[in-house]
Amino acid sequence: MNHHLRILVAMIFALVATSKVSARTICGKVLSENDSTAVVGATCRLLSDNKFISGKVADTSGDFSFDTDASSPVTLEIGMTGYNGATIIIDNGADNINLGNLYLSEGLVLDEVTVTGQAMIDARGRTVVFPSASDIKASSTTVGLFQKLPLGGLEADPINRTIKVDGAAPMILINGVPSSMTDINSLQPKDIEKIEYSRITPARYADRGVNGLINITLRKRNDGGQLYLWARSAVATAFVDGSVEASYHQGPSQFSLSWTPSWRNYQQVYDNSDEAYIGDNFRVNIKSHDRNPFNYFYNQLQTKYTYSPSESTTLAVTFSATPMTSKNRLLGYADDSLLGACDKFSRSTSRDFAPSLDLFLRRDFNESNSLEAQVVGTLSSSDYRRYNHFIYNGDDEREYIMDADNRRRSLITEVSYTHTFGDNTSLSAGVQNTLSHSTNQYLHTDYKPVLTENNNYVYADFGQRIGNVYLTASTGAKLFWVKNDMNRRHFIRNITTARASWNISQKWNLVASFIFTPDIPSLADLTDYPQQTSPYLVSNGNPSLKVSETFGYRVQTSYQHDKLTMSLNLSMANINNCAISDMEYLGDKLFLSHPVNVRSRHMYKGSLNMKLSDIYGFGARAYASITHYANSMDGYSRSLTSLDGSVSLWWNKGPFTISFWQKFPGKFLIGYRESKDENGNSLSLGYKPDKHWDFDISWMYMFSKKGSQYPSWNYSPVNPYTTDRYIRHNANMVTLSVSYSADFGSIFRSVRRSLNNSDTGSSLLKM
């Protein structure tokens, strides 16, 4: 080998050696900050001088690895839909680098677009809220979280653990699967990623007797499990609520088991009333003072299996059972202007059991076509016993017995199909059917009517985006057949909604909507079986009851800027053939109470909702509304203007949270009856020492000597009355609650963290 060749070989070896020295490996593991599970599929991009060098995807364990020749400083970008991205700058050098565990926090995602600057946005005509970390931290329960959300028309009651939209129960979905309020109460606030909300019930659910929509999307997780325990009890009152939920994820499968008990045993329940029965040349006045102790024990047991082999397919199988027992007594006396002094005694018991099996399937064939199907079968039973005893002047005894058993079988099926035409247009259609068979056995008379129901609903829903405006229109046909051994009814009605949502800017949004919906009488209202419950009163259904029709109009504007969110809502509802409970004189000193149709009912409402977010740990939400009612009955009209509202305040500092809720109840007017909503307030102190435990002490119905109160007034020309019902047992009630949550992934993987990381359609009328 000559001299020149030796120099060339030496230079080649030198270059190879240099390349071997400069090549280095950069690796690490991507985990979720929430539960330390692997973020499978996270994209990892390596850049040098803002130029792309190489890309990797985290594997099933969250691991990634790069081999690079770049010895200059490089930038590693890590991202994943549903998480906030991470950027890591790596200095120059030739050594291999193991970055260890890299934790991503959950981000805000909608329609595959990461949202970083807004907590509430409008999507396809609905409001989508991403709960802030501060609101989640300051909330010990999911109902407590809903109290803090800037959603107009939504009211969350932390005492009764309920959520209502414009005064009625909403349609609830969790990850797109129909769910219940019990399911919401079993969730932890930190598990909620986003909430989709609408005051307008979508066409698909317009036949279910619900108002509005709440669709909760949970944070995604991989293998592992969760355990959540929550219990609340009063110190000096028989007031106990609880929730137990355990779930486990294994690959595409999720198993969950939950138990939600609730127990009350109130003894200090009182009713004071002053009423009259007025007929042709007949009138009796009655003043009553009663004590009405009651207790109930409610349980919901549920087991669910969800199988999601891919993002496009979800199968959910749910079995639930709701055993419940309740007992009521009445001990009192009355001053009867006709029969004299009266001692009253009444007792009633009810045992209910309703097991059901729910099968739900969702299949996305592609980005444009989706199919959902659901089948629900229910077997329910109710055994009801009631005994009323009246003693006049010490010797005139009168008894009225109502013992009835109800057995019901029902099958509900639904198929819904959705097709999207690009990003701006969508069309969905579906059909629903409910078949039921109910048997009521009245033991006192051995009368045993059988009622059958065939309820069909067919609908179509169209959505179109035009610039910043999103339009939706839906229509459907409801076909309802019901019969028993004496009567047969057939209803065909239309349900129509229209809505326009305009995103004027990032701060302003305007929504206008219209709805036409019928209210078809229930099986109980149509059941013809008179039952006498007192010396003067007979109660019954009304087989001739007509369908009520509601025309509703609403305009809402919302504004959000930085930490302030506001919404103003104006609405009007006209109801024709409104169904109310009425009284008429039968003769012979007897009166009949039954549902009837009256000419019209009008309601006009304006409401304002405001929220301030996380100002040095402080937050506030205020709601106020004014409502005007105008009712027209035959030869009689009545109107009412009412104010109502609520205020929620909270402050979080470290592990401590102080919160206050005050409800200002308003009045309602339906027919002749005027009533006031339940009062309520609470002051709570929460302590969260770590991510597992949460302790809370609350003072409820503060400064209220009567506790919860339910006053009402009736201006009927046949049965005028005033009543004052209150539960003194829960006045100034102090409750203690504790929750414990454990994430199997978090517990078993926390050692990896390094110090450098940061159906209820019964036909039985219970009197």
C-alpha cells in the first residue's frame, strides 16, 4: 500500500470513528400526570434550529427513543390529543440522554382542535365548557363542580345532589352513553374533561320527558383501575347518602360496579293547612295540624361493561337494580265545621324494585357515518299499602283503604343514524319504540286492570354551518297507543325544534330557538279507577284527557372575557290545553280530584347568569330571574310575577376550600295552584390533604327554624286552601362527608416519579 492510499484509509477510519462518537441516543417515557399511565401514541418530534430531524410515536408503555448525530442543541416536542404539549431543550453534547418519566397534563380538546385560551366555547350550537383546574380543585363532588360552571338555566343543588335545567331534569350522557343523575354523583370532578350543554332538548331525546342536554366526556385513560368512596351524614339527623364505585380498564375493556344508597328517617315533619270544599249549597271548612314522619331507603346497584376495541366502536352493557322501601305516617287533628273535631291517623308503605338490562352500541363506519342502537328491558314491581283512619267527636270512625300491587314489563328499542357532509353539514334520523304491559291489582276490591302501551317516535335532525352561524332544524312524529279493559286512546303528534347560534366574536355569542312539543298524558293520568281517601275526597285519573301543546321561544346572548362570563336569556312559552289537577263537586258531599285540560297557560321569563373565575383562588357565580305566569281557566284567570335566584361563592387556598351557596326560591303557578320552591343554603369547609382523601363539613338550612319549607296556595273556587309544610329535623343541620379515591395506575406507578417532575312509567296512582 503506497503512501497516498494509507492516508486515504486513515481519513476514512477517522471519519467513521468521529461519527460513532458523535451519534447519541435520546429516550424517555411519556406518562399522564393525572394517573401515571402511559400516554400511548404520543407524538415525539426532534428539531434542530427549528428544522424537523426525526419523529417517533410512544409505544404501549409510553417509551420512545431517538438515535441522532446532532451534537448541537436540539428541541424535543411531545404532543397528544387531550393533553397539553411539552417542549424540552437539550443542550449540545455527545452523551446518551435518558429523560426519564415525562408527565403530560390533560389539555382542552374539541373536534381535534386543542383549545388553550377559553374555558367556554360554542360548538355546533351548543355550549362546551372545559372545567378549569381551579374549579376542579375547589370541588369535592361533581354537583359542586356544576355549581361553578357558567351555564345559564342550570341549577345544581348540593343538598339534594340534583341538577336541573330550567326547573326540570335534563337528558344526561356520559361519553355519549345515556346515563342518570346517579351516574353523575358517582363521578369524581377530576375525571371530567369537558361538558357539552344545551337548554334545548335534541330531537333524539325530545320524547323522553327531559329538558335540555348534559353530555360529559371523561378523560381518557389506559389500563388500570379506580376506586371511589363517598359518604355524607348529618350529626344529629337521620340523613345518610353514599356512593361506591370501582372500575377497571384492561385494554379495550372497562368494568365498573357502583352502589348508591340514600336513607332518611325524618320525624319532625309538620303540615298546617286551612282549606274548604265548596259545592252547590254545600261548604265545609277544615283546619288541620299534622305531624308526618317518614323514612325511605333507596339503593341503586349497577354493573357495567364497556368494550371499545377502537375509537370507532363502543359497546356498553349495563345491568341495574333499584330496590327502595318507604314508610309514611300521619298523626294529627282537624277542626271540621260540619263533622266537628277529628283525630286523624294514616300510614302508607311502598316496596319498589326495578331491575333493567341496557344494551348500547355505537359504530362509526368512517368520519361521515355513525350508527347508534339501544335496547332496554325492564321488569318493575311496586307493592303499595295505605290506610286512612278518621275519628270524629271520639266515636264516629271512618276508614279508607288503598292496597295495590303493580307489575310492569317494558322493552325500549332505538336506532339512530348520523351522516356528516364535510365540516359544515350533518343529518341524523332515528326511530324509537316502547312496548309495555302493566297490571294493577287493587286488593281491597280485587279489581285487576291490564294496561298496554305502544309508543313510537320517528325523527330527523339537520344541522348546517354558514360562516359563524350554525343552524339546526328537527321534526318528528310521535304515535302513541294505550288501552286497558275499558278504554282505548290513540295519539299522533308532531315535535319540531329550530335553533340558530351565531358566534359574533370570540367574546360574544347569540342563540335563538323555537320548539313545539306535545305533552301526552301518562298511564296514571289516563287510568280510570276512583279511590276515596277521606270523607269528602275521591281521586281518579281522566281517560278523556287531551294532549297539551307547548310553543316555546328563546333568545340568549353570552359574553366572556378573561375571567368573566355572562349570559342573558329571554324566553316565552304558550301552552294550549294545559293539564292541571282540578276539583269538582259530585254531589252528596263528595268531591272529585282529577286531571283536566284548561284553555291556556303563558310564561314569560328573563334570567341573568354571571361567573367570575379564579381571582387569587376566589370564584363566584350568581343567577337571577324574573318570571311572569298567566293562566286562563273556564271563567277564571290568574297571574303571578316571581323572582328567584342563587349565589355560589368559593375560595381555595392550598388544601382548604371554603364555599357558600344560597338559594332564593321563587314561586310557580299551575292552574289554580301557587307554590314556592324549596329553600336551601349551605356553608362548607373542605380539606384535601392529598390526592386520595377529601373531608368536608357543611352547615345547611342555616338560621332556618323550620328547616326546608314547602308552602302552597290554591285559589280554586271549589277547593281553596293554604298549606305550610316544613321539615324541622333538618333545620341548622350539620353534615360531615368524606371521600377516598385511589387510582391503581397512580398507586402502582408513583414510584417511577423522579424529583425533577412537576324507566319510571308506572300506571299506578299513589295518593
